[in-house]
Amino acid sequence: MNKPQVKILDKYIIKKFIGTYFFTLLIVIAIAVIFDVSEKIDNFVEKDIPLQEIIFRYYFGFIPWILNSFSPLFVFISVIFFTSKLASNTEIIAMLSGGVSFNRMLKPYMISAAFIAAFTFVLGLYIIPPANQKRLDFENQYIKPQLVVGSDFRNLHYQLAPGEFVYVESFSKWGNTAYRFTLETIEDNKVKSKLSAESAEWDSTFCGWKLKNYYLRDFYGESEIVKSGRELDTVISLTIEDFYRRKNIVESLSQKDLNDLIKTQKLRGDKMVQYSLIEKNNRIAVPFSAFILTIMGVALSSRKKRGGIGLNIGVGIALSFSYILFQRFSQMFVLTGTLPPAIALWMPNILYSIIAAILYKIAPK
């Protein structure tokens, strides 16, 4: 097959791949929206939510979120569907017989996968976070209030800065008040000051804490200075938002804000850093899966099978759902502290890369 014909073949496969991908995307999103509307229609009607709010605040955030969450499914089904049709119509046999190698035939597939990966990457970094902010705010206002950091509101520990630690025995969300509040400053493994109070109430007028019945001890070598009083205003790098931050707030943060949050959470020893690290790694791991699932899909469906493309589509759906399930399950390794996020969140890609390599090896050449 000469060069101009190969270019025509590339355009043909790319057009089929991308077209099928977006067609599958529209079908699945339409189904997801219909099911979501049927599930939440009672909330919409009961709370008399304006249609404009539902469409522009909720579904304009819901649709990109669904798209990104199930991108591996869209990719795999697209490849399986149109490649099986090519095989069924004997087009792949004609390509290989015409001198196009199996490796060369993969080139337009990988170009298409690169486009989809870039599309998903841009979605995850720049489009979905602000859209998610509106969706989560809508859900929190009308559907279901989300869990917040420290939802048990007991025995909360934070490191505000190197050597600066806060401990709160309990927190009341009704009065925005922290009870048994302690702020310690440590230098060279020695306590330099310790500020304790029966309670610390958030005061929005100066964005700080109003301590009640406080007790301050400053240590100078072997001596110490003690101060106490009934009330003391203090401003520290701990705000009321730190107690009310939702677990899934990371889904609405830009990459820069997400990295800043991770840095702060690590400094403070905040256990919610796990959710931030999961989100950060997912934003890279999910787009990369487009290449792996494309190779798997081509290898599985490039052989003409008796009985049509039904079996191939069934296998494709099963494998793509198993990938998504494994991707969700791998997050448990992070939450339980079994594996670092960078390893756990890439385990599905590593495992399915091995499967793709095996399928590619045994695919008809």
C-alpha cells in the first residue's frame, strides 16, 4: 500500500474512532442524566428548585464529571465497536493483505488515543474543577449535605507551621466553638509556649478565635512566665473553613490550589490529605488509560468472529467496567494506608498494561 493510501487509511480510522467515541459519550451521558433526573426529581419538585439552577448549576457540572469518571468505558467501547465492524466487514484483512503491518495499523489508533487523553486531561485540570464547584454547592444546598473534615468533631490535631501545633478536644458546629483548645510552639524539641483555653469561638469580624478562660505559659530555659485571663483574641492560620471543608472539595480545586492544599495538609498532618492525593493522581492516571485500553480493544476485536460483534462488545464492556471498578478499589489501598497514592492509583494502569501486552502479542498479525 503506497503512502497516499496509508494517509487515507489513517484519516479513516481516526474519524471512525473519534466519531464513535463522542457518539458513545453522548449516549451514555444521556442515559446517566435520565437516571439521575428520575432519582432526584422528588428533591427538585419538593424544594421548588428553579429549572435554571438545575441545568446551569447542577447538570453543567454533572455531565463533565460523568464524562471524566467513565472515560475508560467510552474509549474501550468505542474501539471494540468500530474495530469489530471493520473486522466483520473484512476490512482489517484487506489492510493486512495490502501490506499494512499490524503495528502500522495501530498508529491512527494511538493518535486518536492521544487526542482523547489530551481532551480528558484538559477536562480534569481546567474544566471539571470549576464545574464541580457549582455541582457540589448545589448538592450541598438542595440534595445532601456533604461530610466535612473532622465530622466526628473530636480529638482534632493540626500542625499549622513547623513547630506550631493545635489540639482541639471537641468542636461544636452550632456555635463554631472549639473546646479544650491548645496551641503549642516547639523549638529544638522543647516547648517554648503553650496556650490553653476552655473554648475558642470563631469571630468573623476579625477572622480569628476568641479564647475564653485562657492560660498562657512561655518557657525561657528553666523559668517560665504565666499569664491568664477570661478572654483573648488570637489570629492563627486555622480558620473555620478547615473544620467545614468537605471531603470531596478536592474535586473542585484547580491543580495549583490542589497542590497548595496537599502541602498544607501534609504540614498539618491532616488525614484528609489522602483524598487530595487520590484526586491529584487520578487526574493523570485516567487520561493515560486511553492508550492502554485502545491497544487492548484493537487486539481483542481485530479478528473476525463468527456470530458478529456482540461478543466483542460484551467483553469490552466487562473489561472496561472491571478497570473502573479496580480503579475505585485501588483508592482503598490509599485510605487504609496500605500503599502510597502514586503506586495504588497507578496499579490499574500497570496491571492492564500487562494484559494489553499479552493481548497484543497473541493478536492476529
